Amino acid sequence: MKELLIGNAAVARGAYEAGVGIVSSYPGTPSTEITEVMATYKEVNVEWAPNEKVAAEVAIGASMGGARAMSCMKHVGMNVMADPLFTVSYIGVNGGLVFCVADDPGMHSSQNEQDSRHYAKASKVLMVEPSDSKECKEYTKLAFELSEKYDVPVIVRLSTRVAHSQGLVEIEDRIDYKLKDYNKNIAKNVMMPANAIKKHVVVEERAKILQDLANTNLLNKIENNNSKIGIITAGISYMYSKEALGNKVDYLKLGMVYPLPTNLIIDFAKKHKKIYVIEELDPFIEEHVKSLGIEVIGKDEFTLLGEYNPSMIKKVVLNEKPNDFYQIEEQIPARPPVMCPGCPHRGTFYVLKKLGLTVSGDIGCYTLGAVKPLESVDSTICMGASVSAAFGMSKARGTEFNKKLVSVIGDSTFIHSGITGLIDIVYNKGANTIIILDNSITGMTGHQQNPTTGKTIRLEDTIPVNLVDLAHSVGVKRVVVADPFDIKNFEEVVKKETEALEPSVIIAQRPCALLKNVKYSGYCKINSNCKKCKQCMKLGCPAISLVNDSIVIDQTQCNGCGLCVNVCPFKAIEKIEG
């Protein structure tokens, strides 16, 4: 039987069929759906972990315990789990251990265009890269087998287009995987220096074996079309190349992108007058090929930036003009991302801008607080950095600057990596104000549960983290819970807490407007009291617009949240029920 699956769902299916027992991940676009689909397979123990490092360590422990285990993340999440990755490369596996990482060329939902292939090379583990949904399933199943056979963690690398594109996948039965025995093995599993020195030797010996595997395995294959032009490529770039070039060139398709197949590449190059390396992001393959003394055309003609497409490839390789369907005749209006109608974060950023505060921002929907007309957020670095970066800023500019400075961080992001920054502030006698935007969900990645919601990935009841108690437990004495839609009170709370000469936490508590249990009703309407002061326009609500110099609220977009009612100084906006 065949099913039409996105790449992420196909990875999940491959892991399921391979007998995976434990999957631990942190949500991150474009990898999120792998774990969400895994949760539909009742035979598998699946969880959302507080962050990627914890998730990877859970998977490593499960592998040690004899189960096949997997952890999934986006590319910046791999930075967070890099510490255990490098060490588990030395340790190896018991049950098969697979890490799935999804890169985001084009930065559709990311703060950088990091290329995760470097992690495979740096940690000296095996990495495979599928190009479509069919290969996503097949490569994932094979990854568990290779992991156990060569005592090595295996990374399955995806990109946004592979992760979210659909393709036909052959559905097969789940294997009856038997839990492997667990035996105490200090030399293998305890990476203190004396053991690690010996294991490094094993890693280098394994690297030679994996190099031989790269030259002989079926994931790396040549497609011969009797051309003098050869294309070396992998992943989604292979699909783009096939669409652009068809049978006019020969291909060396790399399914294993680390280690790279040295002998296969040399043999392929000998048979072609011209070699192109086509790969998105960094010249990872290109640099390896050039190190073999082979002249290739790569990033000199192709960009280091963003995604590729067939038109780009055809122009470079065949010097042909783009197809008409790549040309857009009319100018498309810009559609910048905005917070949804009813978004609980809108009230927070409205107040922060009104007060003229410097805002240390973080990763999540609330990054949109940097967008016009709110334009509140001053910086966004990485998960949790809003807290610690603001502390660094106050150290640089003096404690008095704290009266003009706040951090904003989501509830899930605070759990992920904001807690340690708050501890640093308390421990090192800071006086920063942190606003935790508690919208009762992990919003930006599509409404995943987190440790503050009281629900597991399968919506089972669990013990929620109490943010008030947590803040008190690390030494914060000033903790206030406030509704960001109560503009007058929220403004007073922010003023009071930023004036304090000690650490302060404000929990801006209002659920995401898109949650099923949030039942806003009716709509808002402009009445005859309107003075056209445009104060409501400063909210940036997509339902409110200026038409022929008059303020208009689009009833089809308005969900009746009532924030604009609280902002209008002339009571010119009224809530209509029904």
C-alpha cells in the first residue's frame, strides 16, 4: 500500500517501521511534524522535551538502554544539542540512535541559514540526506541499521522543501525489534579522559570504515546519460537539477553526505569534461571535491544564499533562459507577517512602545513585536538570549539603565533556556525586569504542548510548571501576573517593576487566540465618537485599517478580542456581541 506523505511524516513512518522505541524532541520548524506524527503511533514512547539538549540526552540514554531511539530538531536546535552529540560519537550506541535535523535555506522560519552538514564532519558521525518522501522513509530505516552495524549515531538531514513536500511512500509493517541487553560497560559509556583518549582511536578507525562504506553503499549512485557534463549533488538540489537538466547530464547523487565517497567522486570526474557541484548553503561537497584536485564549478556560479530552483540551475549549466512559469508579470504586494487578530502579545508590545523601553527579544511569535507599527523589539539572538543579553546590556550601561530595559520571552522558550539566564541575574545581583509572555502553548511552531501547559504531546494530564513558583524558587521576590489586554493596569505594572532595584518577573498571562478553548465572540465596530486620532492603528491589528481617511474594522478578520476597545481614548470602538 502507498500513501501520500510529507517528508517529515515519511521519516516518522520509517522510524516506526524500523522499530523505534523512544522519540524525544523539541518543536522547531521545519522539523516539528516528525515528532507530531510519531505521537500517532501508540507503540512508540514519544515526548516533547524542554529543549534539544535534553531531548538528545533522553534518546542517548534510551539507546544505551537497548532501544532504538530518535531525536528531531531544526538546524539551530542542533547547536543546543551539540554537546552530547560530540561525546556520543565517542561512546557509540547500543540500540540504533538517529538524530533528524531539518535545515531552513531561505530562512522561512529561522534566524540564520546554518548548514548542519558541518556537524557530521566535526563530530565524525554518519549523515544521510534524502531528496524526497520515499527516500525519507527508506533512509531513516537504513539509518537505524547503519547505526547498530557501525556503532555510530546517524544524522538524517532534511531541508524545508523535503520536509514539507509530499510524495508517494510504500507503507510496510513495523519490525519486531527486540530490546538489546544492557551491560555495564565503563570503558564504553563513561567518557572521562582516560577512557575518551582510547575511544578517540576507535572513532578514527571507524571513520576509515565509514569512508569505505561511502564508496560502496547504494545511497551514492551514478546516473549515466552519456553526457560530458557531470553533476554532483544531494537532497533537494538533486530534485531541482533533475527538473532543470533532465537527461542532458550525468549525475552523481549522494545519499550519504558524510563521509563523502572519495573514490566514487574521482572515478566520476575522470569521465566528464565539466563537473558542477550543486548544493544549497555552504560549499560542503564542493570543498571536498576540490581537495581531491578536481576542478569543479560551484559557488563561483551558484549563490551561497537562500534556496535554489530549477530555473537558476538551467541558466548556469545549460545557459538557457528561465521558463515562463518562473516569471511573475505583475508586482505582488508585500505581505509582511503580523500577529494574528486577538494575539495576546499585541497588548504587551503596545505598552512597551508607549513607554519607550528598550526590549531584549527572543525566538517566537513575539519576534513580530519588531514589525511596524509596534517596532518594540530591539534585539533577537537565539532561544533564551533575551534574558541573559539584557543582563549584559545592563552591565555595560549601568544599573540605572534597567529602568528603561525589559526582556520578553515566551513560556516555552523560558523553559527551554531562559531559566539559567534568570538565575544568572539573581546570583550576580542584577536588577532586570523579565516579561514572560505566557500564552498557554508553544505558538510559533504550531501549538505544541510544553512543561507549563499541564499536557503531554498526547494531551495526557501531567504536572505543569508553575512559573510564579519557579521564579520565586530561583530567588526572584517580585513576581506579578498581569493581563496584557488590561492596558491601563499592565502599563502601571511595567512602570512599577522597571523602577525596582532588584530582579523582577512579570507574567503576561493570556492564551493564544487560536487555541480551541479560547472563545472570543462578536466583533468590534467604530462608532460616531471617532476623532480619527489613529491610536487604534498603533496596535497593528490586521482587522483595523484606514480607508478614505476613516478608521474601519473588518468584521471578517475581527474576532472580538476587545483590545482596541481598551486602547481608544474616546470610547469610539464598541464590542458587538453575536
